Amino acid sequence: MSPSPTVDLRSDTVTKPGEAMLAAMAAAPVGDDVYGEDPTVEQLQDVVADLLGHEAGLFTPTGSMANLIAVRCHVPPGQELLCDASAHIVRAELGAHATLGGVTTRTWASSGAAAAATGESPGPGNQSGPGQQSGSGQLPGQLRADDVMAMVSPHSSPYLVGTACIATENTHNFAGGTVQDLHELQRLADLADRAGVPIHMDGARLWNATAASDATLADFARTATSVQVCLSKGLGAPVGSVLVGPADFIEQARAWRKRFGGGMRQVGVLAAAGLYAIEHHQEDLATDHARAKLLAERCLDAAPGSVFCESVQTNMVMVRVPDADVMVSRCAQAGVAVWAPDKHTIRLVTHRDLTGECVERAADVLCTLLADMR
Ligand SMILES: *Cc1c(COP(=O)(O)O)cnc(C)c1O
């Protein structure tokens, strides 16, 4: 008997295009998109802008480039972007905003996510973890509009750097895929607008946020001046993001995309995969979310205190372990690939290329190893 293939829970970016998506890509009408002549790219940009309730859209090769372009448009060199200390923008984009945009950043600490960033895994076993935050009803990674606004300093002086933009993240990746509270986002939008500071939303997994709540994509997206959404995460397209915003902002973003080397030609073949994913894969996200909950409950059973189940709202599970490196290698030996965001946490991400059987097998492996490690 051949060994079962590895169950890959490292990320939802590992999904591969299926036959129907490949057929849609092969059939896509294309043109030179630098001239604005690719009909499939135009269609994708319009579809996403409509879904998000914004005027215009721009297709980009990656979410990182969409964030880079948006922040570069909002923030002049030498001014600042405010964001969460665990935001993808400051932790996982390799200093791009400083290196390529001259942007300085200042961060707020959100509950749980900040703990994860310092190696203190969020969880009820941790004194400073979200288990202790139940009084305020705050999940890891959720922002508080008042905390953010307290940091805003919009007018630069000879002494102080000026705040030119605020970045929000929904869902919050390093906090374990938690959904931002819509009411709090709306409050922030209102206060920031009065202060004259635009908001950019990193909505890499906004599709998941919507699937996990009553709010629509547009409800969330209208709380920001610009929003980027990834097609290459849970939706399962091989590549691409769309940045949306006001028409004049997107025109400026188009120039920055070219400047950063992201002007692409007959790229409708990739946009077609995104359109296919939006049309056919969105409703499957609920399955990913149910499977993440199942993994969370099984892990919690095997190792009480290892998971804060309330924060498992979408397709991620953060599991507290005594030694994350050891756990990652033991999982790998048992045919389950996981990632360790810090030395006491492993992250499990569910996605559309898993079967129910894969998830059960991974749960069995995790339970055995977690029980062993205690
Ligand atoms: C994945 C991700 C991005 C960047 O997307 P890439 O296409 O990998 O560059 C940005 N923000 C968040 C929160 C992400 O999870």
C-alpha cells in the first residue's frame, strides 16, 4: 500500500486550479491590458468593484502588490501609515512600504494578535490572552476605533510625522482569521473621515469574513477608501488580487502598478480564473469554516486549553503547543503539513483542495501528537 499523500494545512494558497477553471482560462478573450484592452481583465475589475460597492477596480499579480500600490497612493514618502502590530502589511511584506514607498509605520497592539506576535500564544491558558478578554467581547485581532483614532496625528510639523492613512485587515491573518466587527469598522470610518485620513482595507480574505457573518462584501468594503481582495487564497484561483476604490484613485494606482513592474499584457487568462472562482467557489468557503471548527474542537478535546474555539470564525485554527518546531516536524512525519507562526503556536488552514477524509485523518494525527506532548 502506498502511503497517503500529505494533508497540507499550511495555507489556503496551496490550492490548484481544477479542470473547469483551466477550461475557463483557455477560453478567455484577451488583449493588451497595459493599453486597457483585455476584456476579461476589464470584466473582473468591474465585477469585483460592483461586489465591493466601489467605483473602479485594478487587477494586480499579488495582494502584496495591491497593498503596496494602495499605500503608496495614500501616503507620501516620509509620512506614516497606522496599522495593527500583527498586520500582514508590516509582518509579511518584507519592508516593501518602507523600501519602495518611503513610508513609515506606527502600530497599535490588538488583543491576542499582539500576543501571537511576541510568542505568547493566544488562548485561555494565557493570562494576557483573549480568554481573559471576554468582558469586552474582544476576539484576537479586532481593532477598537478609539484606540486607533488616539494615534492619529494628521498634520505633520517640524517635529512630528503626519498620519496619511490607516490600514485595517479583514479577516485578520495572524490573529487566526478573525472577522472585524462591522460596527467598529463603521465607527472608525466615520471618525477617520472627519479627521481627513483615508483607510485602506487589506481584505485578502474578505470573502471569508462575509461567509462567516451577516455582513455583505460591500458592507465591509464601504468602511474603507480602498480595499484589496485576494483571488488566490480560499477562492482557489492560481494568482491575483483586485484593488478597488474611487475612479481617480484607481487611475493613479494604475500608474503605480506599471512603475512597480506590474503592468501585464494578455493577462485575461489569469483574470478568467478569478472570475470563475468568484462565481463557483465562494459558497464552498462555508465548508472550509465548518472543517476548521471540527479541527479546533478535536484539538481542544485532545489537549484542553490548546485552542480558543470562539476565535475560530473562518478557515484558520491557532493551536497552542509546548514546542511548535517539534510539533511541525512530528506532524510532517505523520503526513500533515502545518506552519508555526511563533514558538508556541501552530496554524491550521482549511481550503478547497482538502476532502472530508483528509480533515479527519489530520485531526487524528493532531490529536495523537497533542496528547503525546502533554
Ligand atoms: C496573503 C495575504 C496578503 C498578500 O497576498 P499575496 O498575494 O500572497 O501577496 C496580504 N494580506 C493578507 C492578510 C494576506 O493573508
